[in-house]
Amino acid sequence: MFRGDGRAVVPISASMAADDDKRLAAEAAMAEVVDGMLVGLGTGSTAAHAIRALARRAGDGLRIDCVATSETSAALARGLGLSVRDFAAVASVDLTIDGADEIDGGCRAIKGAGGAMLREKCVAAASRRMVVIADGSKWVDRLGGAPVPVEVLPFAHSFVARVLEQRAMPVLRMVDKAPYLTDQRNVVLDCRFAGLDPAADATWLQSIPGVLGHGLFLSEVAAAYVAEHGNVTRLERSRGTG
């Protein structure tokens, strides 16, 4: 089957919940994994489905090593019997599989709801190929409906928030009435842009002292597997898209 825009669709079933679609997208992405790979593990509920799917394939004899983008993902992977290496000692990764908060038709994404966008970007940059898995609600015509997470050095939190107010509405992420801290012990400002210009705003964010990373992934994602109502659509980045 093919969509009207020519993209291939793999029919799987008629009506499933979003979590089932996340699982189906994760299982479809397993076609990217081959024996002997070093695989980057993303963070979040969708990435967790990929970790479980990888563990099942490893149980069937697939030989892979992994690096994880968060302590949570590392713990889940090790608990399922996967071999997790320290990324600090890794120079390159064969394939990374991760989720997204939003992804458009050009494979540009907003990530970071799980709070690991800085580590995720490091692993993505080290990867020969990165694929995103998502349910259909994350597939958008234009990025910007979801907030852009920005990881900030706590020392510069107030200054960075004031600068971000020039273009966005930054909100300090909180958990149990305390600032949320990433695995690097940094804070996160979730930023809503009135009219997000992905390329220009990414460049601007990177220019602010105290900003350590952000959730705009504009060139890292090579392909996406998006499942909606049991149908999985595979998107491949066009050459020159960035």
C-alpha cells in the first residue's frame, strides 16, 4: 500500500491505541538493525518500546552492543539483558533509534520531553544513521506545536530565561515542586515560540551563553517510522534536506 504522496505504508491492523502504535513503529524500525551493530538507545516511552524489541531480538540470537542516552534507558536495557557500553569511551555508533515530540515530512524533529536532548544529540551526532519512531499524533506539517526544550546551566538559569523571552515563553520544568534536573544535573526550560523558525531559532539558541543544548533536531534524523491506526509509514530524509 502507498499513501497518496507516494510513501509506503505497511498495513498492520485497523484500530489501536497510541501506545500500540508506538510499539508497532518500534518493531518496524528493527529492520534497520543487523548483527554486530552498536546501537544508540533513545529516551522516553516510545524509545522504551524499541529497547524491549531489541532485547527480544537479542534473545533470539542477535549480537549487538548498545549505548544509552539516559540512565533510565540504560537501566531498562541492562535489566532486559542487553549489553550497554559507556558512551564516554565510544567514538561512533552504527544506528540510533529514538522517539520524538514532533516530526515533519522532512524528518526534522523536536525532542526532549524525556529530558535527555543533550545526550540524545551527542549520540545522534556520533551515529552513522539515526531513525525516529513515533505514533501518528507526533507527525506534523510544521514544527512548533510542541515546546522546544532547552537544557541550561543552573548557574545561568535566570539570565538565559530573560534572553529566551525575546522570542519565546520559557517555563522552568518542575517535578514534585522542584526544578527538574537532567542526568547532567542541569535544568530545562520548555520554550513555546509564537512562530518557530527552526533553522534560525536553533542558531539563536546555540548562541546564548549558558544554553547547553536544545531539542531541535534539524539534520540528525535520517528516517522515521510513524504508526497511526495500525499503519506504519516510513519516511526517508531527502538528500539536501536540513
